[in-house]
Amino acid sequence: MNTGSDRGTDESAAEESAVRATGATEGAAAAEAVKAGEAVEAGEAAAEAPHVSKAPAFVKARRSLHLSWQVGVFVVGLAVIAAGVAMLVLPGPGWVAIFAGLAIWATEFAWAHLVLRWTKRKVTEAAQKALDPKVRRRNIILTSVGLVIAGALIGFYLWKYGLVLPWNLKDQ
């Protein structure tokens, strides 16, 4: 099972430099394609270097220690994500904690790195879409209509019952 760490690679320095040169060439081609306005999603993955474990060298030197490190990173990331999920319904920054847990996982696992990169891209796209004048205008109108409806309901309640809380109402 490939966990995305750099442990166990047998590449020589010449092969590594060849891979880097190829990646640089593909990166330049990807930059030219972006300038031309083309979407280059497959090129992005090929242009990036392979995921490298962020574990210290002495940890990566021993397989059992590296596996223990990965289990620890997984458990810590899982705890942060679980806390984030709990904070979605409890007070607290739930989404921030979920993304932080994903970032913790991304330090050690290639799949988490890919998920985090995809999430960042989608959040950036959503932010750009939210800044679109048509979308902003629609959101402002919908918010205004919602506030008017809420104000009308509150006004009707105050007109009908006065400043009495709902649980203190006697059969009126």
C-alpha cells in the first residue's frame, strides 16, 4: 500500500534531476497553457513533485518508527476532524478545524494532499463566484426579502401578544 511517503525510493541523483527537469518542462508548458486561458488540471498533477513525507529523517530511517509516525499523524488528524464535525453543531469554527485536520493528514498522506488541493481550488472558485456582481445582487435581494418577512412575523407576534415570551403564554 502506497501511503505517499518518500521512504523506499531507489532513484539515483541523475534520475531525480531528470524527473525534476521533466517536471520543470511540464510546469512551463502548464504556465503557457494557463496564459492562453486553457484549463490544465491533468497537467498540474503531472507537473508537481511526488508527495514527500514531512517526518524527520531519523523517523524515516526506520520502517517501524515511520509507520508509528504515520499512525500518530492519522490519529491526530482524525481527532481534529472529529472535533471540527462536532463544532459544526456546537459553537466553534467547525470548517476551520476540518480543514486543519485535512492539512495535518496532508503532511503524511498523498491522498489527503490531493483532497486538500481540490478543496482549496473549490473554495477559491466559490469565493470568485460569490464576488460576481449578479450573484451578490441576488444574495442581497434574498437577504433583504428574508429580513422583511422575519420583521413582519416579529411585528405580528408583538401586535398579537405583546412582549410576552412564547413559553409564558396563557391560553389567549
